[in-house]
Amino acid sequence: MDTAESVSKGCFAYKGRKRITKPSDYFPVKDNTGKQRHEVYQEMWECVDTEIQIMQSNLNSNIFEELLSFVENSHTQGTTIRNTSLKEIPTAALITGVNTPDHAVMFSNLVSLMKERVTPLITTLRSKDCPALKNMLTKTISQLTSNPDLGLDDEDDEIIQTVINKKNQLCNMSTLVNWYKDKYINQKPSSPKKRRSKSGLAEDIDYHPPLVIVLEDMESFSAHILQDFITICSNYIEELPLVLVFGIATSVSAVHRLLSNSVSSLLCMDKFQAPPSSDYLTQVINKVLFTATHPFKLGPKVFHLLLDLFLYHDFSVINFVKGLQFCMLDHYYSNSLAHLCCQETDVPATVKKLHESDLDKLRQIPTFNRYMNECSSEEKTKLMQDSKFTKLRVTELLQQLHDYHKAFFPVLNLLHTLSCKLPKHPLGKQLRELYSICIECTLVESDAYKEACDLLRLLSKEELIGLIREGITRLTEEILPHELDTLPTQLENMLTRFNDLDAETEHIPEEDTEEESTDAVALPKKTDLHNLRKTLQELEKKKKRLSPYEKLRLETLNELDHIFRKYLKCPTSIPLYELLYYNSVSVIKHHINASPRAAIQRALSCPHQYLQCECCKGDVGSILSTMPDVCIVYKLHLECGQLINLYDWLQAFVTVVTSEDEDNETNTKKPDQVLQARFIRAVSELQFLGFVKPTKRKTDHVARLTWGGC
């Protein structure tokens, strides 16, 4: 009985509940404002990300509408007869640009929009997934027949499952033709098929939706595979309403370079040009950084770094946005007072919650310390000792900083409008170039600003009037603060004075014209070279009389110069600007623009810093048996010359790995197969990283490629 009873007993193990790490767990215990900073960061980034998504959809809306119209009308009755007779496939050549990291998002949005409005039968192909024609056909047919967006009935689901479950049957275009006919063409008139829409209602299927095949990176496909695929599709164009969409990074000439004349003649191709990434970047910068709506700003060094990575690396706006997000994240994480970088309406409540320790940190900020030194001794004492007075003053300074941004960006746009068309572009063609000058130094004291002012003083009346009109138009598009409400009126008054100038010039006194004429003929009729030079010098010393237009132009430019000097101050001169501006360029370089070789060498020489283990911790030059095999092989190769003997390298590796074993001598003479396999794998990894390579000079040696290791 005891045995029988014990059979029913058992020990059952249950998995423990998996603990989900919360964001608050990453903040130090002593950090009082960590949670608050994280909440402010999430709020700020959600606003920025939402605006970027709206901009992206608006930017591509026009080209997407044209593409959808092309796909929808590609197999109408007239075009179908023409294309099927010639066996031409309607093809859309979408020129996407060289910013390849952004293409995945663009095609994802295009496919989702096309499924929603045109057809659910869409397949997306990439070159890495199609190494052979069989893979290309299989992927095309499987994506089309097993599309979850079809909204099919039970009968249709059974048809698809029978097609997919026939594993022994080859996946060819005939299978797709049979499926398409059963689904859309061979319908009984008495019981028309239904499809479920996204609203849940059944709709009659009385149309033949086109089958869209999207090739994201058309230029990366193998030429012969692509030619065979297009030829096969052309043979079935009479039975299947196929449409091709080519994603081309460079130009349409890539199609003719990959395809022969006989194959390219099978395509009825239309060209669609996507907006350049530089335009998208300009909109992102103008809407996110060059506005007072979002308080977070980039410092000059970080701004230059992100721009350089975009312009000289990948032209990817997505990578620029990711860099901007990392800057914002690091700003709120590393700066204990970054929660003050919030919306203007939240500033008073946020300042009231500051602790005494936060006020001490705030007093150590360089610009606030400089502001206290400029105050009177009584105010300075209060700022150092009185917490309530300090909070009130900090609130005022932060509000002044927000007001500074509200006036700064409209005036900056006005200056850019006046200077962007000047010869040689002293202040740059783009607004971001002018902005980088403003945040780096005092603009009105720079040589570029003085050169721009000199060029403005040489403009003709028509040119100056045109620039002022453009400036008024630009200001009307901006949200102006109360102190700039009269600025458009001032500019309109300037235009009125220029327009009334013609009437004033008609009433110039005759005495003035006579004086000017006498001055013009003051030279004697006969004179020698010395007297002529002396007379010309005297005439040059006389002050030239300005015309009415020149006087008005000088007066107008002086008024504009006064406005620029008042509102375009360098942000580093504003107290507490460090709370809103992020300028830790070394951190950004370390995380975004890191050096791969330095990181690899550091990981191989000091693996404990990455693995966070004590077994691998040791001196920089020491080699421990507990280290990963690739680290041991790397450190051993640093002791060798240009050529490394593989057998000696293996013996040294075995010696290090088996240094703690008692039979060390036996293992050194005859290393087992496991150690040999580990060594071969480590050397292969080192070769993949680019530290060694095979050499023909000696077959049992490898050549070392790098020098000066850690």
C-alpha cells in the first residue's frame, strides 16, 4: 500500500513570475527628480514624435496619391487591352533617393495605404530574401495567397489552405492563376462571394483587384533573376492584373542597366520622384528645433555633429531623429535639473517643487552664477540664502528665456529672407546655417553679418522692395509675440515710403541739381598730371550727396539692424540657458558616431567591462584562462610579428586554457579536438573582425593586419 500511495505523489516545479523591469528601477535611489524628469521627457518626446509623423505623412502624400491613382487605373478596360496585347506590365519606378535607412518606413506606409484604398493583394520583396528565382516566386505567391488583410469567408480560407498545404507541388504562377480565378473570376451569379471589410460588413466583390509586387531595392537584385521574373510575369499578364513597383535609389537608368532591351520592353513604366531627404530634414528642423513650441534645443556642437552625420554619411532623416531623441534622453537623464525644461505653463509649478539641494545645484550653473554677480549685493544675498526669493527669480528667468525664443525665431526667419539671395551667401542658403552662427557667437558682431549688411546697402529699389515683401509674408506665417505685433506694420510702412519715393523725387529743388552739376564740371580744361591728381583727391574728399532712395535705404536698413541687434542675441548670454540647451558632444560621439575598431579592441582586451564578470577581470596585459577564446587569441596575437605560426599560436592557446589542469604537459603535446575546434573558431572570428588574414607566403602562417593594440 505504501508503494501504491507513493506512486500518486510527485514533485511539481512551477516557473516563477517573470519580473518586468520598470523605468523607475534604472534611476538611482538618491535621485529625487528622476521620475519627474522621465515623465517630462516622455511628454516632450511624444509631442515631437507626433509632429514628425504628421510631417512625414504630409510630405509623401502627393507622391503616394499619384502612385495609388496609377495602380488603380493600370488595369482599366482601355489600358488592359493595350497592355495585354503587347504583354506589357504596368510598372511604377519610384525614385527614393540614396537615404536607404528611410526606405523601409516609406514603403511600409505606402503598402499600408495601398491595402486600405486600392487592393489587399500586395507583396513586398527584398533582394536579401530572393537569392534565386524559386525563392522569389515562392515568396510572391505565398504572400499574395496568405494575405491576412483579405477578409475572406470560410470557403476562401479552405481554398487557400489547400494551395499552401500542397508542399510537394511546385509554387509557380499557374498556382497563383488558379487561386485568383477561383477567388475573383469564377463566381456563381446566384451566390456572389462576399468579403468582410474592416468595419465588419460584407461587401460584394464585383471587381478584379490588381496584384501589386513591390521591389524595395530593385538595384540590389541579381540581373538574371530579375529578368527571368519579369519575363514570367509578362507571360501571365493576360490572366493576372499584375503591377510592379520598383524602388530605385539612383535614377531610372538603373533599370536599363540591369535589364536587357528585350526585357525592359516588357515594362510600361512611369516615373515617380519622392521628395528629397534634405527637404524632409529642413521641415523637421524648422518645426521641431526652430520654434518656441518645443523648449528643448541643441547646442552648437551637437547641432553641427548631427548635421554632418546627415550630410556626409547617410542622408537618413530617421537616423537624425534617433540622434535627436538620444540627445533629449541624455539631457533629461544626466542633468538633475532638466525637468525645468518643460512647457512654459508648467514652469511655475515645477519650480515650486524644487528642494534646497536643487537650488544649490542651480546656483552653480555658470550663467546663473554670472547673473548673481551682476546683481546688487542685497539681491545676491537673497539669491544665495532665501529659497522663496530664488524660486521667484528662477521662474522669471525661465519665462524670459521662453519669451526670448518666441521673438528670436520670427526675427531669424526675417533675416534669412533678406539674406538668402545675396551674392556669395555670407549668412548661408539654408536657415540652419544662419541658426548655427547665432547659437555659436554674437551674430551682429560676426564678419558674415557685416558683409551681408554691406551687400544689402547695394541693392536696387526693386530688389529691396521684393525682399521686404517676402519678409512680411514670412512674418504673417509665424506666431508673433506681443512685442513683435507691430513689426509687419513697420515693414509695410517702409514699403509705402519706397512707393511714394517717385513722387518726392519730382519736387527736388533746382538749386541742388545745379550744385551737383557744378561739382561735376569742376575740373579745369587744361592741366598737368600733378594738378589733375590734386584736383581729383580734393573732389574725392568732398562728401558725396546721397539720393533720396539711398537715404531711405540707409534709414530702413538701420531700423532692421536695430531689430536684429535687439532680438538675435546669442543664447549663451541668457541666464539658465543650460537647462534648455544640450551640448554634450563627447557623449553623442561616443554613442552615435563611435569608432568601431577602438570599441572592438577594448572589448577584446578588457572583456570584463562588457560582460560585467569578475572571472575575466585582471591587468591589461594579463591573459586569463577564464576569458573568452577570442580574447585569449587576440592577446596572444599581439605578441607576434607580421607573420603568425598557426601551430605555435595553437600551443600558446592550449597552454593558457589548460594552465589550471594537472596534466598541462600532456595537453600541450597533444591538444584534443575540442581545444583545436575552439582555437579554429576563435581565429575565424578574429579574421572576420579584420585582425588577421591568410597569406600565400607560408601556408601554415597568417598575416597580422593591425598594430598598436590595447
